[in-house]
Amino acid sequence: MTSIKDFFNTKFPQYLENYNEEKQLLTLWDWEYEQYLYFLNEILPWLRENPTWKISILCSHPHCFTNGSGLQKEAGKAIKELVDFDQNLKLPFPLFQIKRGGGLTFHYPGQMIYYPLLNMNHVKLSPPRIMLKMIQLAKEILEEKLSLKGLDYQKLLGLWYQEKTKIASVGMGLEYYVSTHGMAFNYLYDDKMFHTLKQLHPCGLQGDTYQSLDKITDISILTREEFSSLLHKSFSDWINSRD
């Protein structure tokens, strides 16, 4: 019987040491975005043909921007407070056009990125339901482990602190009936990226809307890796409970 490990042996043996078969988890920090897109292109047909497979990715990427299919909509209209990304603007980091909803977003080495790749025909969930659950779980972990108050997710889906500061963004797409992309959580501050954001409108918002978790609370008792592990376990338990 074909397994995800067979896929790695066939296509990506260099990632085998980074894949935990028991947790169904691939962990690759500072993963080049081009390599991630290539990996995604290769694994999606396998996930279509093997609907019971589940695999999640925990990673970060070097400095880059990604642009989706458009800003979030409400009742068929663009939310008037959002500002479209100016395609003519010169960016200091690479820009990738990708297949997910939403506008411009950003990645940098201090983020925690969580990509659950799931066959929708098997799990019988929609991308919005998955995105909402990821954010709910992240909120619960931070409230429990860091006693952090003032977290919420608003109509502009993401994790917000005190209603005006965004620390995590989500965006998903579907290919071959498989979920793609996921949540980017700004865990550690990055001067180069956050300075650049002041000139941009990620997800249609002013750049100074965004902040990292370590700038709003003490994270010394919960490292990025520990937070990532807790998030994956909680999300996996939720998904597997639906089988």
C-alpha cells in the first residue's frame, strides 16, 4: 500500500529526516519559498489519489511576499477599509503570485507557518472552517500557556490583539480537492520586514497593523517550536476525531 513515506522516498528523499511519520508532520525552518511551491506541486496529485492521507507542514520562509487572488469579500463587495496592493510598487524581497484567497502577505524567518494539506473529499470540511479552527486553537494555546488576554478573530480573518494589532494571517486555496497554504503567525520580530511593511498594505491593511508576538508579551516560557508543536497536536487531534 502506498504511503506518504513512499512519496518522500520517491520524490524528496532529502526531506525524510525532517518528516515525522507518527505525527504526519514535515518540519523545515527557513525553507526557500520556491522549494515549498515545488514540493506542493509534486505532493498534491498524490493527495488527490490517496484521500485518506494527511500531512501538515511546519516551517518558515526567507523574506518574501505572496499575492493571492484578491482581497476578502463581504456580501459580494470588497470591504471598503481595505486597500489593494499596488502591483507597480518596487519591493525589496521576492514576490510570488499564488493560488489562495486574499491579497498581499509576507513571510520572514521569524514566522511560524502551518500548512495542513488535506483531501477535502475525505475530511468533509471547507477551507474557511479549517482556517477558523487553526486560529481558534492558536488563541486557546496562547491564552493557556502565556495567559495572554485581548486576543480575538474578527471579520477580517486572522488573530488580533486588542482589536487593532494583527499577529497572524490565514489564507487557503484548493487544488485537486486538496487544501493548500494555511496560517502565517508572526512569532519573532524582524526589523527588515516590519520596516518594509510600513510602506505596504498586506491583506489590504496598513502595514503598521502588523506586529510580532514577542513585541506584545514575554514568550520566554513558550518558544516558537513549542507553540508549533502544540498547535499541530491540537489541530491533528481535531482532524483525526472526525474520521
